[in-house]
Amino acid sequence: MVRACAVAGIKVEAPFPHMQYKEVIRKYGSDKPDLRFGMELHEVTNCFPEEAQAELQIEGNVFALAAPGAAGYFA
């Protein structure tokens, strides 16, 4: 890949980062994550009491993104 990019006039450094498929899906929810923003999924299942899980019909784990500073966007 380094040589192919060099032919196109693009300089890249090896080795390239490598992540396991299962890890990428768990952290980013996609097999082609955009790593520029550090927006990882976090498990928040324990934030819901059992009554809320039953009422919302939650049958698995709940994951969410943390977006610092974005709270005011929806006000």
C-alpha cells in the first residue's frame, strides 16, 4: 500500500492501525469507523432502572455516544 500510494504521489507511513472486527463493532457500531472524532459507544444499560427497562421493553444492552458540548443543540 505504501508503494501504491507513492506512485500516486501520496506519502503514507506504515504500519497501518489494525483493529479486530468484534472490537470495532463494539466501540463504533460500524466496520468502517471514522476515527477522527473519537466518538466511541459507551454502554449505559445500568443507567436504566429495571422498571424503566421493562416499560421501554429493553431486552439487551444499551449503548450511547457522548457528545460534549452538544446539549444545547436540542434546547
